[in-house]
Amino acid sequence: MEQSLGFAHFLTNADGVARFVIGLMLIASVVTWYLVLTKGIGVLRMRRRSDAFVDAFWEAKNLEAVAERIRETGATEPFSHLVHHGFTAIEQHGRCKNGCECDTASLIDAGAADEMLTRALKRAIDEDRSRLEFGQTFLATVASSAPFVGLFGTVWGIYHALIAIGLSGQGTLDKVAGPVGEALIMTGIGLAVAIPAAIAYNAFARANRNTLARLNSFAYDVFAFLATGIKTSPMLTDARATSDKVIALARAQGLSGDDTRNETAAAHPGLALR
């Protein structure tokens, strides 16, 4: 009587260890594909919003127009988030310089204007890097460990298959090929989980490197505009005058629907636009 072999037969005859390995691989695969889909869609959306903001930034007549766009769209992507941090740093330094809050000034307010601005821009880049790299550690772990977990399941399955063959006393090819072939399914499962994770990790790592390289380059321009003067500003004085006008507009009208601003204010109460 012929016996039906295959993956279903393997699952039926698998012990607790083999089923645990399969369950572990299933969870890793589900989370991997969840990260692939969510991060992939997020990267595409972020790229479109970033390109739109950068184009609007360079086409703006002055920083007041940039602040107006941030009020309308919110600092929801790395480049507008960077400019938002620059504005809040200038505001914070201006309050301390005017003596309004010097009595309660903290270490975050220490230093000259350009030093505070540098720290604020670097902090914004670090926060964006953390957000961009979310989930990549898991992808790297799955990509590197899934093949070995699958190999462990294969070894365990072959071990039990050989024991069963030894007890039956039949070592012919037709008796060996089925159980051993079913055990090798575990290796295939491990590779099926690891390959998408490895491809996704490399793709996201490359996208993050490109974004951070552009962000660092953009940060130099933002620093130059805020610290050394605004060439396109109608005031043609210095960054302080333009920044003060930006802050005044922000205080008068306020930012609406800016979730990023709320998160920044919660983490750094002294660095929020008011």
C-alpha cells in the first residue's frame, strides 16, 4: 500500500520540536512581510513629501514662506522636521538672550546661537535616523538566523527519520527518500524566510543612506541660512531678524495638525514652536 508523502504528511508526523521551529519561522515570515509592506509604503510616501518640501524650500522667497508651509503641512518628514528644529533652536536662544527665561535656562540652552543651532540640527538628524532604521535590526536578524534555524529543523527531522527506518529494518531507497525529503522541507522554509528579509534589509539600508546623505547636505544649507544670513530675505539683514519674524508668525497663527511638533515638544519642552 502506497503512503502519501508531502508537507501535510510531514506536519502530521512532526514532533513538538519540529512544530516549534515551523511556528517560529511562520512568525518571522509574517513580521518580515509586515515590515516590508509598511516600510516600503512609508519610504515611498516620505520620498514624495520630502521632494515636495525641498522644492518648495528652494522656491520660497524667504523663511516666512517656509514657516507657512510647515504650518500647513506639518513637519511630517525628515527635511521639514530639520527646518522645524532650526526654527525652535533660534527661538529658544532668542528667549534666553532677551533674559526672559535665563534664570531657568538649562544645559540645552548653553552656548552661542550657532552652537545651539548645530546641536538642534544634529538632534533632528539623529531622531530621523532612528525612525528610518526602525525594524531593520529584526530584518537583519531574520536574514542571518533563519537558514540555521531551518537547518536545525532539518537535522532534527532526519534524526527521527533515521530512527524510524532503523526500527523498521527497511533501509531501501524508497523507504529513506520520503522521510529524509520531508525533513529537508525545513531547510526550504528557512531559506524562504531569510531571502526576503535579506533583500528588504539591503533595500531599506540603501534608501536610508541616500536619505541621510541628502539630509546632511541640506542641514548645511539650513545652518547657513539661519546662522549667517538669508540671501533671499527682503530684510537683507541677518538670520536673527528673519527668524524673529518667523517665530512671531508662528506664535500668532500656531501650527495645526503637527504631530511631529507635539512629539518634539514632549521630548524637549524647550524646543517647541509656540
